[in-house]
Amino acid sequence: MIRIWEGLDVMELAPVIVLTYKRWGHTKQTLDALANNFLAKATDVYIFSNAPNCEKDNDEIQSVNLVRKSLKQYINKFKTCHIIEREKHLQCNDSICSAIDQVFKEYTKIIIIEDDIITSKNFLNFMNMALDFYKFNLKIWNIVSYNPYKLEIEQGEYDSFITRSFMPWGWGVWKDRWEMVDWDRKREHLLEIDFYDAKLYMPLFELAIKRDIMKGNQYMYWDYIYSCSQLRLKMNTVFPLKSLSRNIGNDGSGETERNIENRLVQIDFQINNDQQKFNFSDIQLTDEIAKEFANSLYYREKRSLENIEAFNKRFWFYIWLSLKNKNISIESYFLKRGFRSVAIYGMGYAGEILYEDLSNAKVYVKYVVDRSNFVNLNGIIVHSLNDELENVDVIIVTVTSSFDEIKIFLTKKLLCPIVSLEEVLFQCALDNSDKVSFV
């Protein structure tokens, strides 16, 4: 269904929250771009200025004072401009969430940008129109303005699409949706999340959620907590077909490390885009395209994906070791699910440990599959990728970084369930959570 937005009373425009700290150069670019928006003069703006992190750091104090002094030049750039100077320094989560909570005392919808987000001239048009268009669609969680992905579809018919990913580089939300977030990250709520959805739409968070369930009580960034509720409630995000914002904070001056490759530049971002009306739709990305989109959205740097995979591998070995220390065998996972005969794919370090764990268990390892011809496991059958494979009760894939591709390959050869080693460890830990604590 495609509908065209046909009008919005300026009295109904959402206020804009701008979060600033000590980067005046970035803040100036952000506010200049916002002030250049078509709807700037009709918009109420709330600028939250965070306090210095250390009272003894003179350079930081001077940087914050420069920001606060310079903000005053924007008083007349908008319908109203409120500058809120924090008396104490707030960490990222408290800074963002408390600002949103404060403004929601007077409004039912808001738009949020941080001090390193440059917006196009029609950013406020799109955000306000989308907030108005989708306000009664209770399956829509939020509206965002950043899109790094060029969709290979017919363009011109509509200006938005729907998926379950999220990126807070210029976004809008309604008060009723914001109040649905479980900021306490209750364990029972995390367990309600569909991990297929998590891996498909928010791959950066999929294993983080499992780690959170296992360990809990960790400091987690607000957008992770916010996204967990979105996944649990199966709510969607509206994205523009072409990006309406650009991140300039990947220079090492803020929370993120410096991105030497400058991979955050959007394909279609045009700061002086003159389009003022938009066609909105209920078109949702297919799973295949949603996966490609999510990967482009979250894995913006090669090193970030490599670091995440290395961290996850260390974590799952920690879980495995914790189970062993409590004399809990991994075979309990298989026995509980009626799996008696298994096969192992991938005989690297993890595969060898798994085989050793199961060699004296009630679970029978019928064969292993490996690319190498040099696997020697005391007479166990070793198949190459090209061999015919006999069905077993389940096959465990230890090469978890390529699990999706391997699963597709194996489903063409086998009819049995195919699971990753990480999933086995996760479920085994959950099955025995009354016996061992990972917190």
C-alpha cells in the first residue's frame, strides 16, 4: 500500500532534541545543517549541553564552555531554542534517555540528533511526515533518517521502506512506544526474543543478547537495550529510500574510534535535497534483502566484524569451560532433545574439543566433515565436503563465523537438524542454569 502525505499543521511538528558535549566543530556543522532545514523556523529545539567529565581537566572545561557560549548564536534560528546546561556530567545512556524523558513531559513525539549528525534540508519534512503518517500503526517502533544501502528496486514510487533494524543517526519516536522499553533488561524478556530475528535484523546484537542472558548485570549502551525491546515486541522501523543524514563523528573525537577508511559516507546523501513531500508505504524488506541491509548498516568496518567474532569465540569458550568446571557435560544438550547420533562439521580446535567431550558420552559421533585431508581421529570416518553424507540425528557446525553459508550447503545433502556449536553451548547453559551461574 502506497499513500502520499498530504499535509501537516506546523503546530503539530515534533520538537528536536540535540545532544552536545565538547566538540564545537561538530556541533556547529550539526546545528547549521538543522537550521538550514525547510521547517527549521517552525520547529522547537531543545539543546542539551553535557557537563565536563572531570572538573580538573582544564582543556575539557574550556571545550564545554566554548560549546555553551557558542550555542547562543542559534537562539533565533528556530521557532524556539531551549539550551539546557547539565550541572553534572552524564554518561551516554543517562544523557540521552534523561533528555528524551524530559521533553516527553510536554510532547507525544520527538526527533533526536547527536552533535555529529549532519541532516539534509528536508530531514525535518521526512521525519515529521513519517511520524504523522505512521502514528496509529502500532507495529512501527520508530523512524530513522540514515540509510547506507542502495536498494535494487524500482525508485520513484515511494520514499520509504520497513524493516526491523535500527540506527540512531537522526531518528524519531512516539511517547507511547518509548514507554514500552524494558530498561531493566529482565531476563525473561530477553529469553522471549526470536534469535532468528536478532541475527537477521540486528546481527551486531544477536550474540550480545545471549551473553547478556548468561552474564547479566553488565553496563550496556542504551541503543542495545532499546533494540532488545524492539526485537522482543517484533516492531519495525521506517527507513528513507535515500539517506537524509550523515555521520561525521568517526574521526576519533567522540565515543567511536577513528575510522581511517571513512566508510560511513552514504551513497545517496544530498544535503541540499529540495524534495519536501514524500510517499510512504507499508512495503517490508524480504528476509534476503533485510539481511544484506542489516550487514551494511551494522558492519560498516571490516575490523569491527573481525573483532566481534574474536570476542564471541572467547566468550563461548568461557561458557564451555564454566560448564566443565561444574562437571556438566555438553552431551546433556543432545540427550534432552533425543539426539543420539551426531556428526561434527569443522575439525579445528573447537571441533577437536567437542569430539573429545562426546567420545566417552552416550551420544555417538558417527562421522566428521572437514575440508582438510589430514584429520586423524583414531578410526572415525572423516568426510570431505564432496562426499555423500549419511543422515544423523543432528550435525553440529563448529565454524560459527560461516554458519549460515555452511547450513545452506549441508541442507542440500542432509535432512537432519543443523545447529551451531554456539547454539549448543547456549542452550546447554540455559538447561543447567539452576546448577551454574555465569554472572
